[in-house]
Amino acid sequence: MSEIIAEQLFKIIPKAAELYHRLILVVAPSGTGKTVALKQTGKNIGTSILNVNLELSRQMLDLTEKQRPLKVSRLLDDAVNSIGGDVILLDNIEILFETSLKQDPLRLLQGLSRNKTVVAAWNGSIDGDHMIYAVPDHPEYRRYMVRDFLVASPEVTT
């Protein structure tokens, strides 16, 4: 399955430059090859993958609970901007859904993708014209219309 996703990414990364938000989401359930596809893509374009959970957790260690929601966006922006290149690969973004951080994960990713192409692994699924994260009664549940960004997924054909 990772080969399908990597092939989709190869085709749509150039298309992202035409969008206002240069955002590509790799949407698939956990364990379906998103990380492998990102690694393969990174190797092909000469960039590394940013582990968002690890980086933000490390940077927020010294912050109080009240400071974290106020600074998470800036910390993520700084981490992305510290990586050279025009294409940024993000994996393990689950921390962005943490309810105590009070963030809108899609909005954060869209903000990052204004000046660089951002490819992010999204643990979830596609349901018609909606993208879903978690299940409806889960506190981190999110449901978004699939628009204003590109999607690579084994559930979608390009």
C-alpha cells in the first residue's frame, strides 16, 4: 500500500505549488504505510521527515499548561522553517489533536503550507467528501470537508 501512496505523492507534489495552501494530506488508518511512503518520498526529493509529536513534546517540556496552547503554533512553525527545502514532510501529527492544546489541526497545517509545500500523514479515513480523524464520541474527533488541499490515500484514486 505504501507504493500506491508514494506514487500518488510523486504525481501531486508538483500540483501543490498551484494552490493557495500548498498542503497534501496522506490520509489512511494507522499501519497502512504512510510513514514508509513519506520515507520513500523524502529519499526521492532529498529531504527528511519531521516527527511532530517528538519535536513539539521536546519543545513544550519547559512550558506550563497555560503556555502550551499559546505557543504550539509558533513552535511548529519554527520547527518547519528550520528544515531547508521547499517540501516538508510531517509524520506523527497526533499531538496537534490533543484537546488541552486547543488547536485546529487542519488550520495549523494550512498555515504552515502558505510558503512551503507540506506533506503530512493523517491517521484517519475518507468518507465521501469528508476526511475523518478518530471516532465520533472520541474527544479528539474531527471531520473536515476535503477541499483547499490535496489528498493522497489508498482510498482515493488520482
